[in-house]
Amino acid sequence: MNPRCLLLAIPFAVAGCTNAVEIGGAYFPAWLICSIAGLCGASMAHAAMARSGFGRFIEPRRLAFPSIGVLIALFVYLLFFRS
């Protein structure tokens, strides 16, 4: 089989693998809630590090704070949505 066909088939294979959370009668995908939690967590971590003075020691800031956000998002997913 052509490798390009396999690459194109991946999104269709994982399209139905999502958790849905009901909030106020509407269903939201779990990844959306986790990404919002990661964004809020990274913002709070940035504010806390800037306030404490520890933020000046973090050198690649454009890499560090998105990584913190992804770490928090994955932790929230494992904590609340693993089945």
C-alpha cells in the first residue's frame, strides 16, 4: 500500500475517538476543556514565576511556557477523562 494513502487514512481512523462532556445541556469535546485548562494553567504559572522572580531563569520562554500548558492539559485529561 502507498504510504501516502496510510497517511491520509490516519485522521479518518481516529475521528471517532473523542470524549464528550455535557455542560449546561451542550456537549463539548474533552480536548477543548483540557486545552482551556492548559492555557489557564500556563498563564497562572507565567504570572507566578514573574511575580516571584523565578521567570528570569527560564531561558527559552517561547518553548517553556507552551510546554507547561501542554503538560497541564495532558495532566487534566489523565486526571478526569481517562477511561
